[in-house]
Amino acid sequence: MKSRENKKGLLPYLNKKDIEAGCDEAGRGCLAGPVFAAAVILPKNFRHQSLNDSKQLTLEQRLELRKVVMENALAWAVARVNPREIDKVNILNASFLAMHRAVDQLELRPTALLIDGNRFNPYKKIPHHCIIKGDGKYLSIAAASILAKTYRDEYMQKLAIKHPHYSWITNKGYPTKAHRDAIRSHGATKHHRKSFRLLPEVVEGD
């Protein structure tokens, strides 16, 4: 019998009897753009030697693995929460809401949720398991991390065409120096999270 792990050490499931949906988000630490989340249900016998946390992969690897996940998953979905909603409920709750919306869209109802991180707002009556650094431990969470990140990156690249000053094509909304300099020079857009500290306090004069 083959090992349950892939070569990266990721496991195919937590409980073989459950229909597990791995969930992860992307964009939580950004100054601009939505937070995205994905939910993925993989077959119990799914194996892929290269599947790993999206942050450990190159762009080319992520895009190739996205195809693998979408073609082999029993169900998958991607959802987002926009900046206005983030400002209203805060980024932590917005991340959970994005995961809820992704699970809502799954064509197959899971009996358990594997959540990347140490906190989560319960989704209906489905049991959940919070797993710190879960995207580097379970295949379904790693798959969700890849979908969430690639879909969000592509969304930010489209926004970058309309708002070229902020270097979103490369920073994807994260707080790089170029991004903060652009906010200082051009101000914030409707895509910026107003509840976030867009500039250092010394610059804002607060």
C-alpha cells in the first residue's frame, strides 16, 4: 500500500469517513482588493507529488496545479468579499465569510471542513477543524490555497489595468513601498480598504 503522504508530506485527509472540504483564503494582508477564499473536496485516493502550499510554488506551478485540482476535485468553488464589506465586518470575519460563500457554492455537501489557521466562524452545522499552517499539511487545503491565490491574483491584474499607478500587476494589493508611495501621491481608490492603515501614521499626520 502506498504512503498516505505525497513527497511534500501532505496528507489526503484527516478522517477517511468524512467528505472533507479544505478551505483557505488569499489577500488577507492586502491594502486593496477583495479577500478571496476557496473550498475544495478531493477524492480520498487523490495524490499529486507536487501539490503544496501555494506560497511555496512558482506562478507556473500554481497555474498548472490549478488545472489539476479543477479537473480532479469532486467539487470546488471560489468566492470573495469586497473592500466595503471588509471595512464593515473586519478582515478576519471577512476571511471567514469568503470561506462560507465558497462552501455555499459547492455542488457536493461536505460533512467536515478543514480550515487553514487557528480560528473560524462555524458554518451552519458542519463540524470544522482549524489547522495551523494547514496548507502545508493537507492536500485539500493546499488545493484551496492555490485556487484562492491564482483567482485573486488574476482579479488584481485586471484592476491594475484601470489603476496603473499602484503597481497591482506585481504587488497584487500588498503593502509594498511602491504601493504606499502611490497612495501618498494619488490617494486611495474605491478598491482600497479604508479600515486599513494605508500609510504610516507619521505620514498621515495622525
